[in-house]
Amino acid sequence: MKLVGGDQRRQRGFGKALKEQRARLYIIQRCVVMLLRWHD
């Protein structure tokens, strides 16, 4: 399956957005874990 130029650009942008989303989720997860530990 070959990607046309435009599709490749969109794919790259999608990957970047996915990485940012995962980073944000990771940070939120760390905050939640710290809050839970802090409560105990």
C-alpha cells in the first residue's frame, strides 16, 4: 500500500498528535498516582 505525498504528511502529523496525547496521558497518570499516595 503506497501513500501519496499528501497522505504521508497527514500520517506524520497524526503520529505527532498521538505522541503528544500519550505524553499528556502519562503526565496525568503520574499526577493521579501522586495524589492517591499523598492521600494515604
